[in-house]
Amino acid sequence: MYTEEELEIVDYIEDEAPESVSDKVEKIAALKSAVSKKYNQRKAINIKVLESDLELIKAKALKEGMPYQTLINSVLHKYVTNQLGDIKAVG
């Protein structure tokens, strides 16, 4: 069974000459904004790293003139967006 809303959608799709939404530009802008907020939202995480690795990261970040958390975030982002290259697991 279809809900009333689903039947309205089917009717709209099957209509020979569907009407455009009156506030289309505003709706598209609202959807783009919602997607942008969702995918640009930051989430705090906790990870355990070797103390020696953290010291090296902090030293590199200092040399680059940025906070070490920013450096870690940048490396993670580059890795997941395939801008860093393949990294082989150790162990």
C-alpha cells in the first residue's frame, strides 16, 4: 500500500505536464545549505598515538606554522580524498 504522499509523488511523476515548484530557487538554496552544513561539520574524536609520533607531528606542525591538530586533520583529509597517495599498513 502507498501512503497518500507517495501516491501524490507517483501522480506528479506520471503527469504529462508537471508544474514547476514556485519557490524552486529558494528550495535549491536551502538544500545546498543543508548539505554544506552536514558535510562541513566538524566532529571531535579521540585517538591514541605513540608519544614519539606525536612529538614528531608537533615538530612538523611548528615548522609549518600551524597547530598540530590542524596538521593531523589535513593529513587525514588528504588521505581520504586520495590526495596523499597509498599508505601501506605497518605490522
